[in-house]
Amino acid sequence: GELEARTAFSITDPDALRKELVETRGCGYSVDEGECDDEVRCVAAPIYDVGRRCAAAISISAPEFRMRGGVREEAGKLVVEAAREISSAHAIWSKDGISDGDGPERQPENGVRGKEKA
């Protein structure tokens, strides 16, 4: 069935959500295009634990007017970079002391939403 809408921008169709998840996995970060609050935009990236499972996330949120143009894509790249650094540090500092030093296994294909791999 349909998902509950919080705003006019909310994704309510399960197939549309699946498509969005594929794009999110491809670029390494998710985008909230006013789906929770119609005046706020957000980008977020996963932080992985030593077992390479998503343990947390890091995000940047801003009023819609500040996330126009290339700002959203730049913010997406920044959260992916920060998430990689935190994931690597988390693995290095884990109680197991296990790390390959390269961060999470799941890396974005190209770091850019909606664009083909170069």
C-alpha cells in the first residue's frame, strides 16, 4: 500500500521509494527534498561499524533556499567523505582492533546523484 505523506513532497509510492533507494546506494548519500518538512533539505550518508553494517549516519540540513544549485551535490560529497572518515576511525578504534584502513566495503559508485559513472 501507500506510505504516509508528511508533506506534498513525501514519497508515498513503494516503487518510487525503491527507485530512490537504488539511486541513494549508487551515489552513497540520500537526499530529503522536503519530504519531512517542505522548507528543509537534507543530505545524509551512512557510517559503518567494524562489521561493515550501517551503525549511524551523518547529515547536513538547511533551509531549501540554501540548498539550491550545486550546493546539494557538494553537501552530498562532504557527508560521504565525512562518513568514510568516521567509518574508518570507528573500525580502527573498535574493541576488536580490526581494520583494513580503507573504510566501509560499500562505496558509492560515483558520488553524484542522477549522473552516470564517468
